[in-house]
Amino acid sequence: MKFITEDDLRDIYRKDPFTSYEIQPGARLTPGARQFLQDRQINVFADGTAMHVGDGVVAGREPGVGTPDLLKDRRLGACLKSAEALFLLTASELMELDVVLAQEVLQLGRKFEEIKYMAKEGKTFEPVPFRTCGGMTAETFCCDIGDCFDITEFHMQTEKGRQILLLHRLRCELYEVQVTVMEVHCTNKAVTERLNQIINCISQLICKAFGGGECLRNE
């Protein structure tokens, strides 16, 4: 394996300043060389693919953290992890307001955690428990049917306004997860349906908090 040092790059740069650098197959950047490229914001490529110079990629041997596919995997993983944390935070905040509601959020959080295994390993799990209502049927439960109603400052002033806003914040985070799943081209139908199921369950919890169990989708 050939190591490319900072001195090597300085010699090349001194003779002919460059804005991009191609790592040859089998070569590897030393820490000093990576820092040299980072300091000058020089674009680095390996096998024609843009790389992150902090990865110490071995060109032509391993994809490294900077390859598009692995970056997509990391983005999806980070997004799922962030949402998992918000499930816990939401349940923690709800615990002081409504213990039963907090437990329901935790149950949904556990079903959400299964998504990472569904996406990465193709595993299957028991479906999300579901209660039909006037605005949601067994046929639409797995679909993206949007919010039952818009959340406004009016809901903030209601008796259970805090609970509604906490649930709405969690639901919005899951919409972000939906977008990320689409962006990374995750074609696993089970993942998409699981996300829709959890979002729809949260919508039902919001309806329950606001309307005392009445479905408000068609009002």
C-alpha cells in the first residue's frame, strides 16, 4: 500500500495548485495529507467518486464512509436514532401529564425501533395494534392519509394542549423520517407501511386528547 503524505501534496501543489485530487487505486492518505486537503477545501475523489477526506479511504479497495450508498445508510440510521430519542423524551414529558398516554407513546416507540431491523436486515415483526375509527379503516391504516386536522395555537389553549403539542411534535419528526426514507431510496414496503401506521396511531392519540375519543377527521 502506498501512503500519500502531506509533503507529497505540498510538492504537487507548489508546482501546480489544484482544486481537486484523485486518489490512485491502492493509495491511502496520511492524517497530515488529509488535513492539507481539508484546509484548502480541495475536492477528493477515488475511483471517480467524491470522498470525505477525513475518512482515510483506500482507493479501489473499500468504499469508505464517504461513498454515496454508505452516506445514505448513515443518514437513515441517524434519522431513526433521533426519532427514537424523541419517543423517549415525549413519553417522559407526558408522564407528568397523562401516564396512560405516556405508556401508549412508549409502546409505539418500541414498534418504531423495529424499523431499523426491517430496513437493514429485512426482518418482519407483528403489526402495530390498531383501532378503527370514523376516519381510519383497516384499508387506510397503512397509507399516508395526512393529519386528521391542523394543529394551531387554538389547540395550545385547550385543556390538553400540552399533550397535543407534544404528540404533534413527535408526528412531525416522523414526517421527516418519511422524507429521509424516500431520499435514500428505501423501497422496503413494510418500512413505509410501518411508518404510516405509527403516524396514524399518533393522529388518533391527538384526536383522543382533543375530542375525548371522538374521531375529528371529517369535522
